[in-house]
Amino acid sequence: MSWMDEAMKDLQPWIGRVRTVEDDIGLMAVRRAAGTFNLDPAAFQRGTELPPHWFGLFFAETVRQDQIGPDGHPNKGVVLPPIPMPRRMGAGRRVKIMGNLRAGEPAVKKAEVANIVPKTGRSGDIFVLTMRHTIEQHGKTIAVDEFDAIYRPAVPPGQKTTATVAQPARTDHAWKERTDLTNALNFRYSAITWNAHRIHYDGDYTRSEEGYPALVSNGGLSMHLMVDAALKHAKGRLAGCSARLVHPLWIGDFIEVRGEAQNGGALKIWAADKNGVLCGEMDLEFAA
């Protein structure tokens, strides 16, 4: 039996656990989010229907400071399973959207540990954690958000992290939208989502401990900007999406979201960095 099989004995009981997080979708929090994404904060009042993907900006886990680990994430076992790997990064995501949150009205997130899978591949041993978040407001399901996080070993101090293989992004797009990934934008997004992961603001830690060449732009921010761009060019109601992040983006660079022309209810988009490297892909579904 491998060490990963042994670890799964402790991790298996976590699968199926559900943690409930309440949020009042506070008006000032909504307005701060609006300002962050260049919308008029004053346009949002109590009861205002929010953009369909904004459920990801709320329901942050309010973990005590003494429960925060050295990387800025909550200690293992506080919120997420105690997976015995020190580094965690987001990967894939699958979302179904049934409605829109309303500002200033109570809602809940039910966070379920959907699965934990040990894998061995090109870059060594990893664990893949799948979480399923069900968002409800006034007793109705607003969205179901299932996403994967990859846990990997730490790199030796001073060495570079195992790099993903860079692939060129497609250039046959019908439209594109560019956003500069500034320190201020990344900070504001991390503050809204209560994300204290040090790779997003602590350059010395990022380079020496995690082996990245620069501060890492938040993956959740990338996905949010991708949907923002798509909504500018799409018709219909956003009903869902699936996404995959394939290469990091660095703070100080930019993200260029590119997309095809909408085909019925389907829209395919992707993101490139300043060098034209593919960073993420997304398939969106729209209802009439």
C-alpha cells in the first residue's frame, strides 16, 4: 500500500461532509465589488439582482487568525480536508446557474467535499480535491459550483516550481477584451473574497517558498474576468459554464480574453497572457 493509500484512510471520512456558510449579501460589499469591476456602485440597492456569476464573490470562510497557516490559507482540517500536501492551486470548474442573487438579502452556501482523488503523473504525486458549493437564497437554489483544487509537494527553497508546458493561444477569435492585472485589482479581489494566500501579495514568499517568478494573479479573478468579457458579447441568460486554468498569470501583466462568435446557446472563450500563451479555457451555456 502506497503512502497515498494510507493518507486516504484519514481523508475518506471527509468525502460527503457539508459545511454551511451564511451571508447577508451586504449592500456595501456589493458596492465594493461593483467598483472593483468598473460598475457604478450607486446603481446597486437592496433587492437589486446581481450579475449571474457574482455568487463567487460572497460566502467567504471567516477563519480566525490563529487558524491561518504559513501560506495564508486556513490550516488543514479547519475548513478543507487535511490533505498531506503543502501547496494548493485551483484547476477546473463546472457551474450551473439557476438564478441571480439579490443584494442585501440573506443567502447560504452549502460546501460539500465531493471527492478526493490521489494521482501520480508527470510532475509526481498529487491529490485532487473536488468541492461542490450549492448557493441558496429564499429557499431556492441559485447556483451549483463544482471545482477542483490540486495539492502538490513543496519545491525546495530557491528552486522554481514545476512549470506547466506553455501552449500558444488561438488567434482566430471573433472578439477580445483586455484587462491589466494590477496589484490594486488583485488586492481588491482578494479582499472581497477574503483570500489571504501569500502568492498574491508577498513577493519574497512567492519566489523563495513556492518557486514562482512573480506574484501570481488570483485564478478566481481570471475566471470572473473571463465571464465578464463573455457577457459583453453574448445573448441570452447565462445558464452555466465549465472552465480550466492551464497556465499562471502574473501580477503586472494583462489577461486578454478571446472568444468565438456565439453559436446558439454555446460560447467558447479562452484567455492569453502578454506572450500569447494560453492561460485558461471556458465553455459557456446561455438560455433564451
